[in-house]
Amino acid sequence: MMNTTGNRQTVKKEYKRDKRRKAIGAALLMLPAVAFVCVTFLSAIAFFLFKSVDNSVVPETLPGTTAAIGSWSGHDTPGEEVYAALFEDLRQAKGSQDLFVLSRRLNYQHPGLMSLINKTARKLPKGDVQSYRETLVGIDAQWGRPDVWKLIRRESSTLTSFFLRSTIGMTGTKYGDVSDSGGSAYSSTLLRTFLISGIVTAVCLALGYPLAYLLASAKGGMLRLVLLGLVLTPFWTSLLVRTLAWIVIFAKDGIANAVLTQLGFITEPISMLYTRGALYVGMVQILLPFMVLSIYSVMRGISPIYTRAALSLGANPLYAFYTVYLPQTMPGVGAGIVLVGVLALGFYITPMFLGGPHDQMVSYYIAYFTDQNANWGMAASLGVWLLAFTLVAFALVNKFVGVNKAR
């Protein structure tokens, strides 16, 4: 009896040791992939989150001014010591790249400050002066205006909420101007992005669910392989090529107009390209396979015995489908909605080539501020709001559809 108990304990220890070794081996195998994701993905998100509130250029370029202006009451203009600090800071930064970046940063909030700061730095006298205030005001009278100094004091911190507020229309400055309707250009762009993504996701679900059901219920391996091959065929062609193909189809002298004219539906070519409809068609064609495969992967694991049991108990086929089969496919539906929705939110090439000026999504403006305007703050803020709203949308989908619910 004692030997049997000892043998069992030895077996348990060996089993635990073997299980631990396998877990460590699996962790080591996953380590390169996890490290790659952390470096390339999480670090990029962290960088964008930081850039949306980063304002270090102001205190780094104007260290004396930002330190001295903290004691200013905010009424009228600051004292002589603040003017002296600004004088010395501009003299030290004269001709440097930091001064250009600083002037451009403050110009976002107060158009005209870029020329003011650069002109003042160029015209600073080389020697000592008797009155720093009179010298700066003599170079440009704007240094005698309290609003310029209030802006410098407000932006003297290393962090700022200016870019985040601008993108949702909470400031009336150059970027994010409040429109007559009370919103901003970027607020409407965010709404348009989610509207387009929502419609595309809904159309993909309406088209993809029946196709996934046909794949899952197809009798015969050859028929399933043919249907699955048709679903996977778009993956064999690059996204850019597929988008350019729709330009050939929707152009005024393209295939669609030629077919409609031959069939007598239209008498002359109509404008199909650079419209919201062309954008929807292009995005649905690209994203439909993701919806089909997400739902199909869940349907393959559903046993038909449950539906048969419902039918044997007197339920009609439609009632059995909605009460027995459909709830079991909800995890796949939720996964498809999240996958297609997230991919649609980040579309850039397809809206740019197929959509018009009023069909561009957030990704277009992120690319513009990153590549052309070199305004990382605005680009990062748009990315932050897009990420935040996407997480909220994911939470709602998970709550009502049940991405994480077991079948």
C-alpha cells in the first residue's frame, strides 16, 4: 500500500514537471513573436499616445521664459524679468531647428506667431539693452499684447490637451475650427469614418452569413473546396490591384457603363467613380472574405443534432434556426463584426482612389498630418480618438453580440 501511494506521488510529480517543461518551452517559442509585437505594435501605440499630449518643445526652447512667466498674474503684460527671459531664450535659440519647431507649434493656436517669433529672433540686438520690454515691443508691437503672453503661459507645460481638444472641435483655432453647426471638420470625419465602417460591416454580415452557412452545410468535400476557393481568391491579389480594378470598372468609359448602356438601362455614361457607392462596393469586396471565414469557422463546429432535435420536437425549420442554430453562431458573428469593423476603420487606399473629397476617412488625415504637414500632434490625436472610439465600439459589440461567449 505504501509503495502504491509513493508511486502515485512520483507519477504526479513527474507529470507536473513535464507539464512545467512544456509550458516553459511554449513560452520560449512565443517569446520572439511577443517581443516583435511589443516593439512594433505596442511601442507605436505608446508613441502616438504620448505625441498627442507632448508639448516639450515649448519649455525646452524657452526654459527661462516658462520659468519666469509662472509668477505673472495674467493681467496686462508681464514684468521686465519675463521679457528679459524671453530675450535671452530667443537669442540662444536663434537660427536653430528648435526655434522653427517652437514657432510652428505656437502658430497652430495663434496664427501669426511663427513670423513674429522668427522676426524677433532675427532682429535681436547683439549687445545688452536697457529695457527688454521696450526692445521687444519695438521689434513688433504684438509683444505688448496680453493674449500672446497668456498663450505662452498656458502652453509652458510639457503636456498639452490642445491637439486632443482641436480634433473634436473644442477650440476655435486654426486646426479644429468650430463650424456653424457646432462641430469640427475632424469631428465630422470621425463620424463619417464610423458611419462608412458600420455600413460596410452590416453589408458584409448580410452577404457573408448566408455564404458561410452554405459553406458549412455543403454536402461533399469538392463543393466545399470550390466555394472556399472562391472566397479565398481575393487574397491572392493585392489590395491596391483590386482597388485599381474598380477604377477600370466604374470609370465613365469603363465596363459598368458599357454594360448598362448596352442593356438599355442608361443612354449615356454616368458618374460612378469617386462616389460613396463606389467606395462601399470596393470596401465590401475586400472585407467580405474576413466576415465569411470568421462565421464559417464557428459554424463548422456546430453539431446539426441540436437543430434536428428541435425539428423532431415540432418546431418549424425557421423557428429552429432562430432559436437553436443562430445563437450558437453569435461568437463567429461577433468576431466577424469586430474584424471587419476594425479593418474598415483603418482603410486609406480604397477611399482615396474610389471615394470623393467628402468620403475620406480619418486615416487620410492622419497620413496628411504625418507625411505632408509634419504635425505629429494632430496625427496622434486623431489616432487616439479613433482608438478610443474603436475600443468603445468593441465593448458594445462584445456586450450585445457576445464575442467572448461560449457557444
